[in-house]
Amino acid sequence: MRPLEITLAVLALATAVLPRRWAGARIAAALALLPVGVVHATTEGWRWQMVPLYLVGSILFAVAAWEMLSPASDSQPSSVLGRSLGVLGLAAVVMIPAAVPVWELPEPTGPFGIGTVNTVITDDGRIDPYDAAGRDRRLVVQFWYPAVPDEDAVAEPWLSQLDVVGPSIASAFGFPSFALSHADLIKSHSYSQSAVAGVESFPVVVYSHGWTGLRTNGLDQIEALVSHGFIVVAADHTYGAAATAFPDGELVVYEPTALPEFGTVPDEDYDEAAVLLVATYAADLHFILDELQRLNGDPGWLLSGRLDLDRIGMFGHSTGGGAAVSACATDGRCDAVAGLDPWVEPVPQEILDDGIDIPFLAIRSGEWLEYDNDPVLQSFAGRSSQTDLLGLIGGGHQDFTVLPRFSAVSALLDVKGSIESDRASEIVNTYLVRFFDLQLNGGPDLSSDPLFEEVCVGLCEVPAG
């Protein structure tokens, strides 16, 4: 919970449980609820998880105000039972905002500020395999770049176009439409349309999200890379992303049949869908590289001439990791690739058989070490020329995304492993920055020994956290 939210909870608790002999302090605490609540709403921002506490605070404030006008009243809680019930009631009220916090992204560690800009690209002639109208494939693409933000600039929220995207994402996964309404309070460290830093060009890294993910799923990783001097590009893979909002008002949510629930269809149908999905993501990555060439030569574009297209890397999570591997194996413009639990089972068999001849970093979660994907990944890595195969001990599959940060009880909900989210970010971000610095900038070599005690090398036969 945020500081003023905690203050409201403490004031409410004091109002509810202070004994009769401390009536003055109890009334003062209750009367403070209103001004503190106003400051909280106007600075931190109100959110639906706090509504029960707002209601309790309003009632306590009203009672205290009435008691001031009727000093003979004997309505203050006086019994141990009454105070105990007050504590239990407030604990239940506070549990909701505590379990669903307004989380913060880790502070980027590099010397650069971060700017961001969006665009839409259309792959003329490539029919979108999931579009019922048979239209050309369209992508919303976001760029993050080293920047010098204005002093009074306001950071972008983690989830843009919340009013459109939030309800659709929530509804698609069976939550009330307002479930993500607080996401605009979750700020990034990125500033829209900021001036580009320096005068030189920067190496480019392309990010690919997983199935039903978003281009900002790995925003902590993206911001870490940009702060160290990379331009990072990411797209919402239309129909594979949880939701894609186009500037013309069209909203596209993920297509469930693009990857049916495992076990609900025959295995061969599932495999066919998985192969098409990874191939579609990979084709998106190829097309993004094509468009980078065009945009970089457009004198009217903010980042014109600032992309060093002789130094390109890719990384992705899960489906996006498999797509990054597939794209880099067949596109000579890609100089290095990293996968976070890369789903390589649907990668074309000829690629799996041949391996990859550029530097490849794979970090697997403890959870995915137990799945059939890992032997395929190990075999592929063994056929590749420059591979670093690592494991994140105690990590869950979603610990490579920001998803576990949405709830303090993510581990109980089986959304994450045992590792703390900030620690997972520190580890993954460190490896990504060092890997791409080495491969695209000629930086120092990666240590052959793990940089963190939670990291294992090679087969990593360890249980999930």
C-alpha cells in the first residue's frame, strides 16, 4: 500500500479501537480521515480496492463529527470485544488494497533517461491468419529510446489507453471490467516524445511478448536495456496479445482458437495451432525489421537516423521467445537472441535440427525445467554454436513478466515462483544488459560462473520454487 493509504488505515484503526478515556485522540484521528483522504485522492489517486476503506472512514468521520456536537454521547467503543471486532473488520477492509497494490517498476540502473513513441505498421500483402475479414496484418509498435526528458514531464502509465484496453483485458479473463482500472496509477520510467539523447545512433533490440501478453509485459527489462543505451522495439502481436488498441478506435482482443486450451482439442490440432502462432509472431518480427529500415530513413520521424541497424538483437518470453529464436535463425540482420522460457517446441523442425549460429542466451524458470519443452531446448542449444543456457532457481514462468506484481498473493495463486519479483528483475535484467552489451557493443564477456546464487548453468535439474 502507498503511504497515504497506510495513513488512512492507521487513522481508521485508531478511531475504531482507542478506549473511551482517549476520546479526544480518537475524535482527532477520525476528523483527520477526511483531509488525509482528500490529499490521497488528489496526489496518489483513488482506486477501487480502497472503496471499502473509504466507506468505513466516511462513517467514522461522520460519527466523530456527531460526537463533537453531542459530547454527552457514550457511543465510543469501550469494551475489549468491541475493539477486537473493530480490528478484525478493518483488517478485512485493508486486505483488499494490500493484496492488490499499486506496484512500482524497478528503477532503471543505466545513465540514460527513457523516451517512448508509438506507431502502427501494416504488412501489405500478408493476410492476417486470424482476421475474419481477411485483412492485411497490422501491428501497434512502441519504441523506447535513450532520452533527455523535460523536468516537468509526466511518466507514461504501464498500460496505455487504459479506458479502452483495461475493461477488455479484464473481461477476457473473467474479471469484472473495472478490475484493471487502477493500472493508470502504475507508472513507468518512460516519457512520451522526449528529446533523443546524444547525437549518435544506438543498437536496436526487438522484444516479443508471450501468448495473451502485451508489449509492456517485460517493461522492466525494456527500461533496463534503454537506460544502458539501447533502443528497444516491441509490438502487440495482434490476436495473440491480450488486447490491441489501434489509434483509429479498433480494439482487437486475443483469439482463443489461435492456441486452444491444451487437452481440449486433439494433439495434432493443438500442435498445428502452436506452429502457426509462433510462425505468425516470427513473421511479425521479420516485418518489424523491414519497417525499421524504412522509418530510420524518414527525416520526419523522431528517431530518424538514430537506429544502428548493423547491431540488432531480439529477445522474447515464452511464445515470443520461440518466435525470436525462429526469426533470428532465418534473418541475417539479427546478431544475437535471448529467450526467457522460450517455447521452442513449435519452432520449425529444420531450425531445431540445425541450431543457430549467432549468440543465444536462454534463461529458464524452475517451473519450465520440468516441462517437455526443456529437452527440446537443450537439444537445440547443443546444436548451436554460442549458447548460454541458464536456469532461474525458484522462478515461475510469469516471473519473466510484470504479471506477478499485480497481487501480493501471486505465489498462492500459482502465478509466480518463490523468488521475489524485484530479485527476479534484478537477475534477468542484469543478464540481458550484459548479454546484449557483449554481443552488440563488444562489452565485457559474460562470466562462466553464475552471477547470482539463484542462477544455475546447463541442465539445471532443480525443482521449481
